[in-house]
Amino acid sequence: MVKRLDGARKRSRHKMRKPLGRKGKISFTNYFQEFKKGERAVLKAEPAYHNGLYPLKFHGKICVIGERRGKCYEVIVRDGKEKTLLVHPVHLRKV
């Protein structure tokens, strides 16, 4: 038998789809948005930008912004216990 290849974006056809009117370039406002420590945000992936993408099992979860690390933010997500992720701001939406 052949072993199935499982990458980071496996089985994500519907999660990573954009509406027809939003396809194309990434908006600058989402790319350069700023967050403060303790602010809440939703993890919403931008499929056109692959850097700083979180594991897709956290897609749609509400998180708390921690400190900034380079271009990305440390984000705390509850998944049974608290987990810390590094996420680029283009993949975050303000609540």
C-alpha cells in the first residue's frame, strides 16, 4: 500500500476558500493591522498568504492577543488547555 501524504493544509478545501468578490490581492488594512495585549480576535485564515499560518484545527476560534514577536503576535487559544501560537496579523480578525 502507498502511504498517504498529509501536509499542513490537508482536507482544507472549504476552510481555505474565499468568496468570489474577495479573491485576489490581500488588503493592506488586514496585513498591517495592530493589536494590543489582552485584546480578543478570531483566527480566520487568509489563503493567499501562507506565512504565519496557524494549524487549521484552530480555524474560527476566539483567541487572546499576547505580545508581539517580529511581524507576528503570540496568541493564546483554549483547546482543553491554553496553547500559544504565533500568528501573522493577516490571519486575525478583531471581535
